[in-house]
Amino acid sequence: MKNSKFTKEMVNDYADKLLIGLTEEENKMVLEEFDIIDKNIDIINEIPNIKNVEPMTHCLDDFIYELREDIVEDSVPIEELLQNCDDYSGREVEVPKVVEE
């Protein structure tokens, strides 16, 4: 890991941004994984004419998108839906606050 593009500080910064804490052991494991990924990318980049290969849009070559026809259907009246709610105001459902400040 001496010539690594990644540092312990970079991993800790990413972990802080993701709101996860990493132990020293986890940080080391992530650095090792980053190095493995980086080495594999280098191997891929060494493939002759790799830049001429178009990216795949799907793993199956003969994949066909099958889109269904849009069919307009009547929706359930809002008054009928609100009958299932404990508390509502006008057309809005009132729910208990779940996030504390």
C-alpha cells in the first residue's frame, strides 16, 4: 500500500461524509479494498483498444424493452381514501412527528 492513491485521511473523510465511523481495523480493510479495486481498474485499462468498446446498456445483447400501453383508469375519490385515516386536515393526512430537533 506504499504507492496507494488512497490515504487513511481520505477514507476517514469519506466515512465522516457518509456518517459512519470506522475503527482502525475497518479503515485498513477499506484501504486494502480500494487498492485491489484500483489494481483491477489498471488491468482493465491495459486491454488493447478498450477505449473503442462501447459501454453496455444491458447485460443481454438481445434485450427488448416491453412497455405496456398506458391505460387511464378512474382513481379512488380522496374522500373515500381519507376514511382510512385517523387524522386529516382538508385533503392532507396528519402524521405524528418522528424526527426530533
